[in-house]
Amino acid sequence: MRMPSATRRVRPRTLAEQENRAGLVFIAPTLAVVVVAVLLPILWTVFIAFRELRLRDLRAVGVFGSSFTLENFVNVLTSRGFLDAMITTVLYSLIGTMLAIGMGLAAALIVRRPFRGRTLVRASMLLPYVTPVVAVTFIWSTMLDPNLGIVNAIGRDVFGWTKPIPFLSQRAADVSVLGLHLELPVALITVIVFQAWRYFPFAFLFLLARLQAVPEDLDEAARVDGASPTQRFRYILLPQLTGVIGLLVVLRFIWTFNEFDDIYLLTGGGAGTEVVSVRIFNQLTGRGDIGASAALSLVLAGLLCILLILYFRRTSRGQSVP
């Protein structure tokens, strides 16, 4: 007599399992894009950084035919001008980040209160950020031109300049302040000011949104108690903005540390404005050294990771303190 086969019973999935499965399906396209567009280029850069590879030998030797070497990192770290480029990058990133956030904070405080035409003023403050970088760099180059620029024209007519100032091509200028002779990096200061002007709307949006969320009762109570505007900003508004400012410092520093197009379009990295990103481009296009360019990219990424780790450690240590 034939026994009936036992039917296999499938356990129905729980609601949590169904949600996890659906979540994996939804994030799969994004994960694939991240792997292809981010992870694979990073791995490819790491691979090339340890290869002795130049553009002129690429067709004959190939990527995999080149030899494995550590000389790319040695040559990059000991090359002439690397330390100067690194110092310039740090100064450009720190001062530019602080200046952009300061300008954004000032702009947010100005338009915080309602007044006639506030919407138009707010919209106009976003123009530097939304305008294409090629357009704004061309406008600035024209304005700062030593012969045809409006800045030098105003300087000669109003401030009595005896000769025009080539803001984008002069490396340094001697300035006397209170009997002290200082050497100011003209071109570097110019690109820092441009960077702060172009990206302060980003900080402006974040800070204005946080200011709008501050309860009006706190400010009104401080007014009744006779607090001055400086005191209200220091003891009421600034504590509310600390978290947002910390986030902006991290984001702007990362983006400014990797900045390339602004400086390259304004000065081409000349006159003491060569940052590490411009140096990487020059290594690739000027010398055709693919391996050295990849190695310098890894050095830049490594330094940035170290700075971020130090920042997050300090932040977490500060949060752990009651």
C-alpha cells in the first residue's frame, strides 16, 4: 500500500522579514550605482597608485604590465613644492571655511526679521551658489583685471592707487601697518575671498533655517530683561546654532579641501595658489605620470580622513561629558 507523501509546509514570512526584503529590493539600484560610480573608481585609484605607469607607456605596456612599486609615494612626498602646496591647501580650507560660515551667519541674521523686499533679498543671496562656476570666475577675472577691471578703476579714482594691482597674478605685496612691514599673499587672499563669496549661501540656508526655529519667547524675554543685541546673540542664538555650525565646518572643510575648479579657472594654480588638487591635475596633464597622480590623490584622501577622525573623536568626547 502506497503511503501519501508528506507535504512540505512553508513558514509564512513575518512582517519584519517582508519589510527587510522590500528594503533590500529598494536600495539595490542605489547600492549598484554607488559600487560602480564610487567604490570601483576608489579601488582602481589604489591599484594605479602602486604602479609605475605613465601616459606615454600606457599603450605599449598596459596597466597590468607595469611593475609594482612604492616609489610613487616617495616621489610625491619628497617632491619640490609638495609642502608648500599642502600648507596652501590647509590655509585655503581653514580660512575659506570660516569666512564662508561667518558671511552666511551675518546674512542669516540680516534677513531673519521681516522687512519689505525680504524675499527678493533672500533669493539674491543664492545667486553666487547657483550660478555656473565658469560664469562667476569669468566675471571676477574681468572685474579684477589690472587694465580693464572695475576694481582697479575704483582704486585709482577713489583710493588713489598709483598703479593697478594684478590680484590674480601677483604672488605677494609688501604692506606697512603701524610701522610693521608685512608680505600679503595677494592671489591667495583673492581666491579665498572668492571661495567664501561663492559658497556662503550654503551656510546661509542652514543657519537661516535654524534661526527661524528659535522660539520667539526667548528673545522677547531677553528684551524685557534689558539684554543688548550682543548679549542676545551670545547667550540665546549662538547656543542654538552650535550644532549647525559644527556640521557646516565639517562639510565645507571637506569640499574646500578638495576644491579644484575655482582656483584652476581663476589662477591656474599660479602665483602661490597651487593647492594639492591642482597639483594632482598638473602631475597628470603636465608630466603624464598616472601613478604619481593616483598616489597624490590617496595622500590627500588620507590626510582628510585623519583630520575627520580627530574631529569626530573630539566631538564624541565632548558629547560624552554631561
